[in-house]
Amino acid sequence: MDVFIPIGLGFIVNLLVFIVSKSLKQTNDRSILICLFAFLGVLLISLIIGSWLGIGLGVISLGMLIFVILIVLFIKVDFTGN
């Protein structure tokens, strides 16, 4: 149960990154790319740091990846079948 807190934190952080990039008049594709780079940056930092702090950052980056996957599904995939 405790693992869901950092995953949710990563999800919320990437949601805020997406909202800020959209408020700066970015397109959907560019905002998704910014979120993807934010995820990759946090993952790379967690691998460089290592130890217990790196594991925590890795779990936060997992939440960021989940956000990127969900936002791509909601924006890019046409669920209407047209």
C-alpha cells in the first residue's frame, strides 16, 4: 500500500508538468514530449543516485510513466471507431 503514494506523487507531478506546458501554449504532442523527457530525466537521476533514494525516485518515475501512457491513450487513440 505504501508504494502507491510515490506512484501517485509521480503521476501528479507529471500532470502538473503537462498543465504548465499546456498553459505555455504548447501543442498536445509537444506537451506529451515534455512529460516524456521529465520521466526520462527522473529515471536517469534515480539510476545515477542509486541506493534507497534512487529507488524512491525510480518509483516516482514509474508514476510519471503511467501518466504519459494514459495521456497518450486519451489524446492519441480514437475510441469512437471513426
